[in-house]
Amino acid sequence: MVIEQQLIIRVPAQRSPLNNFAARPAPQLRLREQPVEWKEKKGPKCVAMRNIMGMQAAQGDSIDLITRQKQRLRAQLNRGCRALDFYAGFYMQGNKDGQLCEGRDEIHARTGAKCEVNKFRLMVPVPRDDD
């Protein structure tokens, strides 16, 4: 007798400048937020799948993963993959260690695209002055 178990995790998309239509509209009553720029820093090699709670399309070949710890990790996708393919979120297949690792694991767009994560970068907010 062989018993197989497969775990698929869905990560929903959040509103971003690239996919303004992917999520429900933002609440109308919002405090005015200070504009923020993001600076890339060295990121981890792997991210615990259970800590990923959302994503945003960031650039042509990168998506930003939002973690439960309110961190933003930029996942640079392998060559030929487009962030817009992930406008509706993505799926990742669970594995034994529960980690999504660069150079090892693939994410699956709801549109059918499959892409490997080449590198993670930690995104650090840097307040910007509007002069």
C-alpha cells in the first residue's frame, strides 16, 4: 500500500501599481501615508512557506512577498518569467522542510506559468521627502 500526500499553498495577490485590479479596493478612509521608497538588502536563501501571507507584482521579473512579520521580500524570478503572470497570486507546493528556497523551488501562477525563484532580496522602507 502506498499513501501519498500533497500540500498546495495559495498566496493571494495584493494591490500594486502593476496590477491595480488584482485585489478589492482599498478603504476610502485612510490616513495620509508618507511616501516610501524601497531599498534592496541581502535577503535569506529560504523563506518559511507558512510565513508568506501575500504578494505584489513589483517589477518586470520580480514579485514582492509579504510575510506575517510585515517584511517585504523581493523574489527575482528566473529568466523568461514575468511578474504580470502572477497578477492573481500563485501556488507553491509544500515540501518536507516547509521552505521556499532560491535556486530550488518553483512557484505556479494561477495563469499556468511556472517560475523558479533565483534570488530573494529584503526590501527595507526608506522614507522619502516630497520637496
